[in-house]
Amino acid sequence: MRSKGMSPILASLGLILVTVIISAFLYMYVTSAYNEQTLKATECPAGTTLNYVSNDYPRFSSGRIEATVEVKGSPLTKFMFDLKLVNGTTLSYANTESKTLTAGTIGTLKTDVLPLNVPDIETVTITTACSNVATVERSLR
């Protein structure tokens, strides 16, 4: 007597197809995570720091965020202002002033005029091309 179930060959093919699809998704996930990690900023040598020169920074002035910072250790580039907003989102804005600061120098960093108001911004962190160097997260002064 013949059963009316699925043929073993079709069931095997279905199982193989599902396995291949899952493997493809896992492969894409792992490769994108790996590529993201390798494309991330490199680490600067130990002892490289970026600090505000006084407690007056970061501040909001004429629609921009500005900060005067000091670099120690190694030269730093690609400064970004990471703004944590009161609604929980984070926005990043590029620095438009000093592009590179060498070790032992003080420089001023600024954003372009922002489409935000002071009450919208909870904290500011300035990051660099180095993944291990950033200012301390602070509220606006």
C-alpha cells in the first residue's frame, strides 16, 4: 500500500535547499561583520588622548558646537561630533575646522550650523580616526 505523504527525495531536496539558504544568510552576516570590523578606524598607540582644554567645552555658539581640545601621544585626524539627543538617537557631524592636530597641540573644532537646538542635545563626544581615542561624553556648557 502506498502512503500519500511526501516523497523522501522531495523531502531531502527541501532540506538541502533550506540548509543552503540558511548557510548563505550566515555567510553574508559573518562576511559583512568581518568587513565592518576591518574597515573600522584603526587604533592609535597607547597613550594617545584627546581632551577638552577646559570645562567650558563643548559649547553651543551661533548654531554650532565648538570645542577646544588638546592632543597628546600621536597626531589625530577625522574629528566627528557624536551627539546623543534627548530622544535617544545619536547623530554625527563632521568637524569643519582643524583637520589634523599633531601631538602636543591645541586646536579648535567646530561643526557647521546645526538643525538642532540646545535642549535637543543630551551629550557630546568628539571621536577621531582612531577607534580608541575620544573625549569624555559631556553635556553642552
